[in-house]
Amino acid sequence: MNRKKKLYQIHQKRLKAAKAKGNAKNKVGYISKAERAKIEEAKDSEEVSVEQE
């Protein structure tokens, strides 16, 4: 690999890393199936209590 290409690739790699670091991470963390079931159950019970009133 010639020197110019190698320097270009290193530069592009550093730019990509800088952009990734600058962007905010908006992905929600993993929620297990059991936790999702608990959340759904809580939501359903709140809806039922609101409808009864």
C-alpha cells in the first residue's frame, strides 16, 4: 500500500471516530422480555383504574 493511500485511510478513520463521538447516542438500552411484560402489566392496570373512575 502506498504512503498516500495509507495516510488517507488513517485520516478517514480518525474523522469517522470523531463524528461518532460527537453524535449523541439515542438508542434505548436492552429491556428483557420479563421487564417488558412488567411494564405492559403496569400500563394495563393503570388504564383499568382510570376507566373505573
